[in-house]
Amino acid sequence: MSTLEGRTAVVTGASAGIGAATVATLADRGMHVHALARRADRLAELAEATGCTTHQVDVRDHDALRGLLGGLEVDVLVNNAGVGRGIASFAEADPADLDQTIDTNVSAVLHACHAVLPGMIERGRGHLVLLGSTAGLHALPTTVYGASKGAIHMMTANLRLDLVGTGVRVTEVCPGRVTTEFYDAAIDDPEQRAGLQQTGISELTSWDVADAIAYAVEAPWHVNVTTIELQPTEQTYGGSRFDPVEGRTP
């Protein structure tokens, strides 16, 4: 029997990709999962497949989000909802895209965590899982998206300090390239989108990330898996690499 049996989880951005895979993975471990997303049709399909409880909500609607979460006894909160608007070019980005990315990736996460923490602290247990990104750990040409995920990186580190002694654990999961609908929603131009999607490598799947989340939340209570960074085997980040030119001495 899983240590998660009978516990309650909330997953945001649950209608597709990592969110949907996480809902299914946690439900398979016996959790009662509340799935939050904007697309009612996708949520209905997810509920039929997993038995989860669904809530149609936009995480940028802070009042609606806090009202919903404040009425639940949440053991695990998985902050998965995120967007990458403005990811192709910061200089050419629509200002509205900048706001949408920060509102979804940062502000909504702050409000969600703030809404569930009082109950977790009162019960002396709980787990906050925040979906970061390698873009928040390494320098990449994704200025606004990287800034939002860099904020998540520092948020998780600071939350762990803030919550010492409360029994609440905090985990950051930072995937590299994952095959999802991310770029479909992030980039409107088909050619530009195709150029970023065609990597020619075996990318991570949503299930790979969901398994990493399950690993963290299933760890014994005295173990806090602080940060998980997942990269495709054929892709890496950070630092510089210079290949010597043939016929020349490096």
C-alpha cells in the first residue's frame, strides 16, 4: 500500500501534459485528487479516466483559486499550471504575454501556496510541489519564462527556510525538454513553433515528470526531496563547450 493512500492532492494545470499525468499517477497511488484547469471538456475526460474531482478555474483568478483551496484539506499541492508566452523573443513580445506568464507562473503559485499553508501548518504535515524548469536554473534565451521559473527556484528555497519546524515539505521539480502542448500554447507562429519543437532528440515525457513528483511525495516524512532536475539524456544545460577546429591546436 502506498503511503499516499487516502490523502488529498490538488494539481493545477491538470487538463493535459504533466498535470494530467500527475493526476493519474497520484490517483493510482490511492490519493483523492482535485484537478484544476480551464478546459471543462479535458477535465471531464480526466475525471472519467482517473476518478478525480475536477474544478474549472483559471489560476490567475486569485479570488476563485483561494476560495476553492481554502475549502479543502490539502495534503499535497502540485503547482503545475504554467505558460511560456513571450518565450520566442523578449524584445518582440507583446506586453500582455509578459503579464500572462508572470501571473500564471509566479503570482498564482504564491496565492495557491498561501491558501493551503495555514491548514498544513495546523495539521503538522503537508507537501508543496512547485514545477520549476531548467530555464530557471541555467541561462537560456527565454527571458520572461526563465525569470518566472527563476522566481520559483528561489521561492522553494526560501519556503523551506520559512517552514522549518512546521512539518511541511517543499519540493521543486525542474524538467528540461518535455513532449507536451507547451509550445502550442506558447507560440502563435507555426514556423517559429515548429523550429522550437523539432529537437531531433528523445525528450522527456509527461509520465517521466509525474513519476518524479510521485517519488518526492512518497518519500518518508523525515525525507524532503528538495530539488529534482530532469534532463533528456541527449540534452544538457549550463556552462560552455568549445569544440576544437580541425587542424588547429586548442
